[in-house]
Amino acid sequence: MKKISLYAVALTTSVILSACGGGGGGDSSSGTTPVSPVIPPAVTQNLQAAATPTYSQTSEEYGYFTVINAFRTSQGLGPLNQNPAYDKAAAAHAAYIDINGLSHGETAGLTGFTGATPLARVQYQGGTATAVEEEAGSPDTQGCGITGQGANFASVLINTVYHRTEILFQGVTDIGTSIGVWDCKSAILPSSVSEMGYVNQQVNAGTYFGAYPVDGQTGISLHIHAESPSPIPPGADFNTYGSPISVASQESTTLNVTSFTVTQAGSSTPLPATIITDSDPNLAGSTNLAFLLPSQAYLPNTTYTVNFVGTITGTATGTANGIPVNKTWSFTTGTTSN
């Protein structure tokens, strides 16, 4: 198994929720009539069409692109389309990392500098964007001549909390990537970088609800993959934590958690687990997301049942009281960990 050291940068988005206040109440003796709040209709879905990428189908970039879009499709999210400027920005930053060390920032004057931020680097390559987020990995081990590294890198990103959060961002439309492949000679193991961004965001319906793993999915990793920043306590072993489960509502809404559990088939006792929401500083502002992180690894070839109960609130839902959610689904683990 190839291990990846991950480093994430969150895309900062500003979402304004319009709270509809109630009208003047008065009392019955005054003859005034209470005014009900005006709730706009639910936001409708507006997703872009998928475009065929120009990556060679034997390339590692194509493998990465395919896995990321398959994941987004499983979640009911819009596809990401290849953008050549993003590809160039990713390749340039991967080269910068190989020389100067893993970081999402670049320092003017250092070899390979093309921009201080992911957005600046995409613009340097001639791309247009309103915002860009970036994911970067540096292989710990990489076998000579091993193929499938792009797909593996994408799978590793998905098997995390904070990196998965970025892939779950509903608004992004464009993607570019550069997958480092060891030349079997040099001492440096090359880095991999992915850029995702938009000019105008895709929009999911205000009634949207997605969950991962999806119902009936098989081959789920036995444990979470290591990442930085880390969702587990300092010094804890990632191998002892199960692969994270995530749920999401429409980007501008708030997903309120009443209960969130995962239980091994045949048991009535849920696994010990932590619920991670936007109270986590690394998820600040992501009010539409919740993760369940079991504090014990899954057993191989075993089925687990997830139950989520909560409500989705916000003007995008088109309701004053929110949308109740009570969802139960199952997945089955594989024999190994991603």
C-alpha cells in the first residue's frame, strides 16, 4: 500500500443566510394581525454538464480525475471539468514543493515561485477564477513502476475528514491535477497537487442530502488515513480509527445533528465515535457538513449500519421549520485499508 502525507488548505467561502424575522404581533384587543415570515421558494439545482477531459486514459492524472468525479457523482454533486490553467498551476506547485518543501503557500524569490496562493498561481497560468482550493500530497513510499497512483491518491484523500470536506465542496466547477511518479532513480519522491475552483458556483437543490459511504457500498477502508491537520488527538494512532462517515446538506443550509451512529451488523451497541461539525475550527463555516469518526477500526469484510437523525434549516430549503432527516443505510468493509 502506498502511504501519502496529506496537507490541506480550506477554501474560504462567505455564505450569508437571510434570517426572516416575524412581523409585529400586537394583541387581539388592538385588532392587528400577526404577520407570518416570508419564506422564499426552495433553491433549485443548477449543475454543469460534464466535459470529456483531454488527459490520456493511461495517465495518472486521468485516474485521479475519474475517481474524484465518481465520488462526487455518488454524492449527487456536479462534475468537475478539466481546466488546463489549473493543470499547469498544479504541476508548477508540485515542482515548487519538491524543491522547497510541502506547503500551500509560496515565497517570492524561491525557486519555482509562481504565486503566493492557489488562486494567484491559477491566474499566473492564465486561468480565471473567483476562488481556488488546493490539495497536496507527498508520498512516504512509492514503488518503482507502480501504476494507479493517481486513483490511489484520490482514494486516500476521500478517506479523510478535512480533505474529503474540500472534495465535497458543492460550488467548485474546474479541476487540474499533477500526479508525481517516481523515476526509480532520484532520491526525491515527487509530489502530487490538485487545484479545484470556480468563477461561478454550481448549486445543489435546497432539499439536497448526501451521505458517504453510500448505501450498499463495499470495500470500505478499515481505518481513516493520516492527514494534516489531524482530526484525532495528538499521539493517537490513525490505524485505530475507522474510516469517517459524512453527511451533507445544501451548501448554504445548516445541518443540525440530533443523533449519528454506526453499528456493526448483529450488534445493538453503536461503535464509540466522535461527531465532527463546524464547531471544529478546521470545519468553521461548513454548517452543512457532519462527520462521524469511529474511535476503533472496522473489522474486515463486515457490514455496518449507519443512522442519522437531524434537520436541515435555512432559507434555501423553502421551509420555515426545516426539513427533517431520518436516514438509515449500510456499507461493508474490505480486507485492507486505503
